[in-house]
Amino acid sequence: MIQMAIMGFGTIGSGVYDVVNTNRDVIRKNLGGEELDVKYVLDLREFPGKPVEKVLVHDVNTIMEDPEVKIVVETMGGVEPAFTFVSRALKAGKSVATSNKELVAKKGVELMELAKENHASFLFGASVGGGIPIIRPLVRCLTADRIEEVAGILNGTTNYILTKMDQEGTSFEAALKEAQDNGFAEKNPEADVEGYDAGRKIAILSSLVLGKSVNFEDIYTEGISAITATDFKYARALGWSIKLVASGKIVDGKVYAMVAPHLVKPEHPLYAVNDVFNAVMVHGNMVDDVMFYGRGAGSHATASAVMADVVEEAANLGKTLPVSWSAEHQEVAPVASSEKQFLVRVKGGAERETVLAQAFGEGQLVQAEGVTGEIAYLTPVMTEEAFGKAAETVEDVIGRIRVK
Amino acid sequence: MIQMAIMGFGTIGSGVYDVVNTNRDVIRKNLGGEELDVKYVLDLREFPGKPVEKVLVHDVNTIMEDPEVKIVVETMGGVEPAFTFVSRALKAGKSVATSNKELVAKKGVELMELAKENHASFLFGASVGGGIPIIRPLVRCLTADRIEEVAGILNGTTNYILTKMDQEGTSFEAALKEAQDNGFAEKNPEADVEGYDAGRKIAILSSLVLGKSVNFEDIYTEGISAITATDFKYARALGWSIKLVASGKIVDGKVYAMVAPHLVKPEHPLYAVNDVFNAVMVHGNMVDDVMFYGRGAGSHATASAVMADVVEEAANLGKTLPVSWSAEHQEVAPVASSEKQFLVRVKGGAERETVLAQAFGEGQLVQAEGVTGEIAYLTPVMTEEAFGKAAETVEDVIGRIRVK
């Protein structure tokens, strides 16, 4: 019998508790006959009458001081007190599995070091992409490939909003309201809508691929709050869609990372990823594009990923599983030098083509049904810097979207 | 230095050779600094002037009798002599990685047993889905889930043909011809077109999930050669597509497995998988649907998967990696008891609705643009047996397609 504890009985923590109890036999089989059980659940609240009551504790010391507890699941969220608790668990030689992307993005390296020092593991498969197996395949499966790009739809809330805007022609505000009403967006949606959540996740994936620390503060992040129904009309005219794409890539030895809305073409694997679904596309120099797709959030889906980590830790007690990156800082190249195509919207009509071609180089005029008084222009591939300078020379620019 | 040998220098074997040489540094890093090299390549042909010449051998004994060779890659295809060679390698304590689905579907259990007896590994990650990491995620990542269904587009040739038919309205024959001209279909396309290739692959995936041997001969297999441009017109009228779906699922403890063309709705993850791409959807009772997508064939993509197996074997020499199923036979439930919706095409017009509703139960009449003299009817969910019996009572049935 291997005993575990769950810290935080919210959406994900209660999901973990459910998975352990519902799939007891599957887990036992995958552990070669060894039973896994939850000895404690830590939460400040009471849950009178619920099964969890039997194992509920309010004092973290109960968990830390019990040598029978070999694995601790952290599903509290936020950096503190999660960091303090996880550190203590690792120092006590307990392995930890977490779904907390903030913790991993901010304190991951320290915790990986602590795990190593104490012959324990620190796994965080559920911190990116919810239930989608992505971290393990990236680290364990594509081992003969040079990973050149990771690009994903890593935030379900914004993808839900963009899908609504695309399919129903609604405004950003109306789609956000609907997402909030349906429980897909928080009251304060800033972390999702402004791309911070996706930024933390792409920082984690980039760090894993590169083996060095990519700080999420270094990643250029642009949210979706400026995307309008008119943008989608242009997308439709082109047969494309608009997605919040988080990407990290290596070009000529330089690392580029960005979170921003992008026009996505139908032939790109991310094009068909709709609603609250997440997907991560990985490009290897041999395997080409592979994509992992699934529910990026939700109680049981995320808990499934947490428990996959727990099962691996349970099978490897006393060892440190090598899912980590070094403390060495990975520089991110300035966005200005990143190369893209852009769709730029300007006031006026087709008569502006000459001016636009002069400013941006030879491109394509885009007219959209139901849009008047303005026109769009698809530029050639150029650096962000060159685009910015060119755009300054053009009058009446309304906005621009990058093209994936 | 760990030495390996490649048996068969065809499309995939030469890809493996390329991957080892191109990504030498990546592989060394993933092996913790240990170098991996190709000591021998076995092929009957000569390759004068090519780099491979230096390591080319024509006699399999050179490989088998060299104790320095720790890992053997089998990329010859077919059951013999592959089976004899792989058996010899395993008996000599060498680990084997193969891309040969025929060998795995037919002789997998024997080879897994041999590997275990000789403290070696037999891995076959490239035998299903080419470069897509699917076997390892299925076995190693979804370890806390009860897998209830695996459904995939597992054959690139048929998916290419169906995509052409869908997008260009061409006939099956014309699309097949184009696939052959472009090198996506073989001169004798039977194994692909009749679904046998997909059947072997779903037998492998089902065996892995169930831990018992599913014989591909027990799997009901229907190819795409009877699919017509008219079928696609009905699909378009419904907003759906037609895909050759290979699936294995567990319902009430019974195992169902089938390869057949299915109408697929846009909300299904397989809907957007086009051209030569493959994808495998896995449904777990906790994680819900996850999907793995990528190139199901091709020299470097498939070689990437072979080499991921080799890297894992190299890191675990002297051990048997537990990717296997038992010799115990897994019964497949008769197709007759499988439940589905059907689209049935009959001669006539809307006046046939009453007859169709009487025969099949309450359903939906489907008229398609450009189709005259016939009409289609979407049945309620019913068993294959009930459908068959009902169809016998109806005059002038033209055909039917299952709905996923």
C-alpha cells in the first residue's frame, strides 16, 4: 500500500480524490498490483457528510510529519503557501505532483533541485494542457528529434470566446459574458484574456524543450480583448480563423516566444481546435508536425494527468524522475526581430493598395463582406520591427493581426 | 558507445540511418552523454558510393554474432524472414525496435515472450501511426484512466483518397489513381483500400489497451472501395464527412472492434484529420477524449518513432520494457450486436419516408443537392443485426454508411 495526500480540495483536488477511488483497480494494475490510497486531504473548509470527511485534515504538519505519506498532490493553486508546503514535502523525501502552473513557472527550478537533493520527484504534467498528455510525450517520446517549435492553444477560456466570435459573429464582450455565465471564464478574466495563463504554460514547455529557464516575464504577451467581429469578417474572407497561439521556437539558434492572437489557416493542425479544447503542436526536425489534443481543463481531465504523475512517482519511489530544466537563464530574442506575415487594417478602400504596397512590400488586398469604410492588406513576411516602422508611414491604420 | 544494426535499408530503414546521423547530438543528450552508432546495415542490395556502404552487410550472421550490437532495428517488413531474424536477435539478448505492423499483429506475443526470457526489449512504437507518439502515451501516460475506446484514422492512403473525394467531388477510382500517381498508394492497393492495414493497427492498439491478444482476423473490416461521390453529397448535405475509422471499444464488458467507413460529425476530433495525416482518439473514463495527430507514414517521421524506441532501449539495456500483452485470447463481440446510427440510401423520393420510418424507426430524411432518383434516411441508433433485418424489408436499398 502506497499512501498519498492531497493538498487543496477544490475543483482539481476533488477530481484527484475521485480518480483514485473510481479507478482503484486500473491504478493497481498499472502499479503491478500495489494499492494506492489517499490518507489525508488538506483543506481549510469542512465537508460534512461527504466521504472525504474521513481523511480531511486542517493542519499541514499532519501530512509532513507522517512518514507513511510518500506522495503529495498539490492542487491549491497560487505561489504561496503552495511553494512552502511543496518545499517541505520534498525536503521530507516525499514526491510531489502538481497542477499549479504559476508555481511551476515561478518556482519550478528550485523545486526540481529540492527534489533531486532529496531523492524525490517533482512532476507537473497537469500544469500545461490539463488532461492532455503533453509533457511526458515531449520529454520521453520525441527523444530522437530536434524540437524546433512548440505552438499551442493553451487556454480554454480564450479559445471558447474566439470560437463563439467566429461561429456566431458576436463581439468580444458578448462572448466573454457568455463564457462567464457558462462557468468557462472567471469574474476577473484578466489572466486568461490577456494571455498571462498561456504565457506561463508556454514558458514551461519552452523550458522543458530547451533545458534552460525561460522566464514568462520575458515572453511577449498580447491578449484577445482587442479582437473584434470585424477581424473575424476578414478571417472569414480569407477562409482562416483567429486563435490565441502561444509559441516558442528556435530559429538560427535564437529562441522566440510569444502569446498573441494569430490568423490560422485551415491546413494548420490548430485550425480545427475549437471551444474549450486545447492542443499543442510540436514540430521536430524528423517527425515533422505532431499534435496532442484534448480537454485543457476540467476537474477529472486535469486530475487524470495529476494521477498519471502520481502513478509514475509511486513506481519510482526513492528516485528522481528526470523531468526538469536547469537554472541557467535562457534568453528570449526580442520580438522586434521575429518574422511574420501581418494582416493590417486601414481606413479607406481599394485605392489604398499602392500606398500599402509601397509601405509593406508586395502583398494582397483583402476585402470582407459586410465591412465598409476600411480595407485590409496581407503583408509579405517581415520582421515585427520592419512592420512597425512601415506602419508608422501609413495613415489611418486601424489595427493588425499576425498570421501563423 | 552503444552499437546498433538496421535490418532492411528501404524507406524506413534509410530514414533510421538518417535520424541517427542527423540528430547524433540530440540522441546523445537524451542518453545522458552516451553515444549511439550504427555498426551494420543489412540489405541484399549494394549502395555504391553512398555513405551507408561502409557499414553494409549481406549476411545476417554478422549482426547476430557480434556481441557489440546491443540493439537491432527491423525495417524489412513482412512476416518472414523478419520473424526469424528478430527471434534470433532477441535470443542473443539484443533488444529490437520494429516498424513492422504485420510482424507485431501476427507474431507480437511470441516476440514479447522471447524478449522477456532474454532480458531484452521488443518495442514497436512505429507500427501504428508512423511518427505519432501513440503507443507510449497510451501505455505510460493514461495510467490512471480506464480506456473505454480507441478510434483512429490509421491509414494515410485511404484518408488521402477520401479527402480528395470530399474536397474535389471525384470518384473513388479517380482519387485512387491520383494517390497512386503521387506515390501515396501502391500499385496493388488492396491492403490499404480494403482496410486490412488499419485492421492490423487497431488489433495492436486494442491488444495493448486490453492486455490480451486481439486477432486482427476477428475484426470486422470494410474498405472504402464502395464509397461513391454520391455518398459524399449526402455527407455534405449533413455537414459531415466520411472517414475510414478503425475502432476498438468496451461496452458493458464486451469488446467491439471494426474498420469501416463512417460519417463523422464536425464536433468529432477525427473530422478535421485530412490528407495523409493519421490520428488516434483515445477515450478515458476520466480524461474524456484526447487525440494524437501527425504523419502516419513517411521515411523520417516513422524513423523518428523507431529511434525513440531505440533510445529507450539503449537507456534500459539488460531490462525488458513492459510494453506488451498476454497470449490470452480476447474475444471480439459479433458485429451484429454493435449499436450504431446508419444512413441508408434508397431509390425514390420523399414519399418513401413512411416506409422507412416503419422499417427503421423514427429517423430523418436526407436530401442532397445534385442527387436525383434516390433519397437517404438517417436511422435511430440500432444494432447492426436490427438494421440488417429492417433493411431486408425495404425495397430498392442502394447502400448504407455507419455514423460515428
